[in-house]
Amino acid sequence: MAHGKQKKTKEKKIWKSFTESDYKESVSNLVHFSAKTINSNTPAFGIRLGKMDRKNLPFVSVSTMDPATVPYDYEKNAGSTATILAQVAAVQENRLEDFDAVPPQDMIVIRDALKLLHDSYETTCSFVGMRLRQVIVQEADGRDITLTPLQSSGFSKLLEDRLGEEKEAIPDNPYRRRGFLGIGGANPQNVGRHVRAMNRPLWFSAPHENKAIRKAIAIHYKGVPLNIPQSLLHDFHQWRQAILDQHKGLMPSDLELRSQEESKLRAMVDCVLSKANKASAMLEKYRSTLPGEKLVSGNLPPVQQGLLDCSLRDSDWRRKFAKEFHERLLDSRIYVKGDWRFLGIGEVESTRWIRIIEGFL
Amino acid sequence: MSQYIVIPRLDVRNANAQPAWWMIGPPPVTAYLGFAHALARAIGVDNHDGIAIIHHDIQFLGEQYGSFLHPHQFRAASFIDKDDYSSKNAHVLSSQPTVRCHLNISVVIRFEDKSVFGISDAIPFLRRGRIAGGTIIDHGKPDYSPATGEISDVAKAVGSGFSIVNRQDLMVKTEIDRDMLDVLLRLTRPGANKTEGHNWILPTSLGYVEISTCRQRRNVRGDFPHAYAEPLVGLIQYQSIRDAGLHFWRYQRPTPNTFIASTQ
């Protein structure tokens, strides 16, 4: 029969004796903010907020909370600092069962020393550590002043406790997004007592941009251009020029030439329609993100609307598209021998193209 | 009447992604206020009259596994002396790790109509300028809107994106809240029943409060008076610019030792 593992009882720590002045000195140097959490080699510097320093502001900060509720930390770990603070914290938080044989006299000394925490404290230092950040802001009269933001490991500890309470109160709540940092490296206690609590900051993201959706929205509002590729225009121009040169500037009209002309027009129309259909497919894919879930904006001209929304391609649209395409062709220019030129097509001779183009659609 | 400089599509690399030490998120509003002030000085104006930030995209530098982000832990090296390195391990920097992000934003900076400046002066500044400690590697063509222009035309010049809107109106203690931390945790709890319009609400640093006396100290930039401070964290919301329009942020001083970014 299997037996369950026996629970290991936590070994009690041995209480170390310190003098009254040791306790008073350590407690008086306890801080809310420490510079070592920014750079572990910066000169030790810390600030403790007193009861009177509390601010009534609608923001989250140590200054806007009861300072006695924010755990204290040491400004640097030297000698017996960590041991003394562990014992002080045990008395303050009433966790004396973690230790064996706590001398009553020590408890009296510690409780008396804790009264020092009601007052504010700042490490005596006439200079700012070179490795600390400095931010320049302006006073109301425009003068510049410099601020060095400090960090509080005690606040991070308090935050962890509150998140633990939240998890207990609502066990089914989705996990909060968190990050992982290695503050203090392998020995965070050298930076501060509560520095391990700083290693899992909360993570809040912001919107991401989907470039494809952005392109779809741009097409929704701006439509697609009716540009005809230069290669096809060149080809058409060269074909026409060759025939005009052969027939002394006159364009003959026989079945074969009309057939070739139609095939070149069709290639140009198909190119434009192909681009429009691709754009339309993209709009359809992202329809749910488009304004009003409509493929095209109502402010676009009818020809553009029909290009992108096939359901709008009625006989009226076909006529309008053919006319606009015809005008686009007349206005097109090609680059020939270092110069931009029009195709040299007359409106009279090209009017029948409108009917031809309409027939392609 | 006001005049505006519009700088579209700033591409920023390695910007600070820790508005406060206990959170990872987009750069704080205070960073943009610093940028606006630096740009104002560069074009010969004493100060700006507000900056509107339009967010487009962000990429946190790290690996994401479900709800967890393992950031690429950047440690800035001071390169001053041997103390740049840990006393225990000569190969490890003593600077504690930070989180960075790449950012794509547009900004609109407002100036009083009596300010005189040339928009061309902004371009050399942008070549070497920084936002939240990140490098500006690219940007759209800066545009200028005169005092006679309409704010709606300025917003159109930006195009699409998310305006950063002040939501301090939500930071109100109820009887179940012990302090503002409880308020903030309640409003940002995942899975909470969100009332309509509460998407993309997140905390960020909206200012500083001095926690020491402001006096002359050595090693201070510009030899200015110096104070230690802590960030004041409040709530903002990302709202589509088409719905929210432009919201201009500037510092206010409700008490002598606080600097608060506000849109009022």
C-alpha cells in the first residue's frame, strides 16, 4: 500500500542577538526607495516616506498610499543588515513562530525602534550617482529642474501580495500577463530584501497594426488607380506607329487589323480588371474590419465602386468604365527617345473603342 | 488659435518599455512630453502647448509564451569605470535589466500662434532625436499647419491610428478599494466584465512626484536643481483617432512638488 509523503516541517531559524543600537541603526536606515535596484554598483542611496508625506492624488504610487503598508527594504546589504531586518520584519509582521526562543527584550527593543519608521529619511549624499537616470522637466515659471526617478522593491512586494489576494478571491480568473526580469541576477538579496518581487512586472500591451488591414482600409477609401502599364502602352504605340508608317499616316481598317487592335485593348483592360479583382478579394477577406462592413466607401466615384464591388457592375457601370478607360488611354503618355509623348490618337477614330471595351466587360 | 507641427509615422527603435518598474508597457506619456519640449527648444521656441500622440504599432523585444513575456533584458552600459561591472563577476554589468520595444507613432505638437519657427529646423533634430530613449530611424515628412488651419485638417494629415486618451476619470475609489492600487487592479483585471468602450485601457506613468527636497546636487545634468522622484501611475486608453480625435497632453502643476501630464 502506498504511503503519502510526509510533509517536511519548516526548520525554525535561530534568533541572533544584536544590541539596541544595532537594531535602531538598521531600522532608522530602512527605506521605501533604493537606488541599488537601478544599478547595483551605484552608491547606496535610499528614501523613506513618513506618515506626513502621504499625497492625496488619484494615482498609484508609494506617495499616495499609507507608507506603513508598503514594506521597507535596506539601502544596501552590508554585514548583518539582512539578518537584522529579517528579525525586525518577523516582529513587525507577527511571524515569531519562524524563529526559536525569541528573547522578550529584543522584541521590546525592536518595537521601540519601529517608531522611527513614522519619520521620513533620506541617505545623506550631496551628489547624484552617475549611473542613475535623470529626467529634465520644467517648473511653472519655465525653469528647468532635474528629477531622478527611484524604484521601490517594497511596493513590488505589496503588489505581489495584492495579486495573490486577487487570485484567491477569483480562482477562475484568467492569468494576468506578466514579464520575467533578472533583477539582482543570482543574488538579488544583495540589491534588496524584496527585489525578487520586482522580477515579475505586469505586462500591458497596446494595439498592433496589421499592414494588410491597413492596405484594405486605404483601398476602401481611395479605390484603385486606372493606370495602364507602360509596357502595354509602348507595345500599342509601336504597333500603331508601324502601321501608320506603312500607310502614309493613315490607319487602315480591315478585319485583321481590327482584331489585333481589339486584342491589344483587351490586354490593357484585363490588366486593370485583374488588379481591381485582387484588391476586391483583399477587401472581401477583411470585410469585417472595414467601415460599416462595406467593401467600398460611398464617397468613391461609381466607376471605382464597381471596380472593387463586382455586385455593382451593371450595364450603366460598364458604359461609364468604358468611357473613363477610353479617356485614360487618350491621356496616357509614353517615354520615347528621351521625351514623354501622347499616343497620338484622335478622339473621333477612337470613339468606337468605347463600344469595344464595353463588350469586354 | 494654435499652430501645429505634424510628424507622421515615427519609427522608433529600442524605446523604454517600462513606464514604471512594476510594469511593462508602451512608453509613458511623460517621455513624449520630454520629446516635445526638446523639439520646441531645437526650433527656437521656449515651450510647446501640448502634444498629441497617435499610436500605430508596437513590438516588445522579447519572446512571448502565452501570457508571459521573456524580454531581451537590455542593460545600458555606463562605461565610466570598473564599477560598471559586478564586483562578484567581472563579466556582468552592474546595471539592472530593462525592457525595450520598437514603436511606430505619429505626433502632433501644438504651439501658440505667436510662436515663430521654421519647420525645416525640426528635421536636423529628428535625425538625432530620441523618444523614450529609443532612436528615431525613420519618419514621414513633417508638416506644418498654420494658426488659421482647422484641427480636423490636422487630424486628417495623420490618417488612421489610436489616439492616447486620458482616462483618469475612471480612477475613483469605491468602498471596496483600500487605495488607488486596488482601483487600478480592478479596472485592468483580465476577464472582468468590461463595460462598452473599455477596451485598450492600460496604466502608464502620467507624471512624477518629488520625494526629496529640490536643491543643487553634484553630477546633475545642466547643473539644474535636482530632486528624487517617483512615477505617478494613472490610466490611459487607446481610442481610434476617427472617434476620439486628437488629445493634447501637457504638464500641469497641481501642487509645487508634482508634475502631472494631463489633457485638460
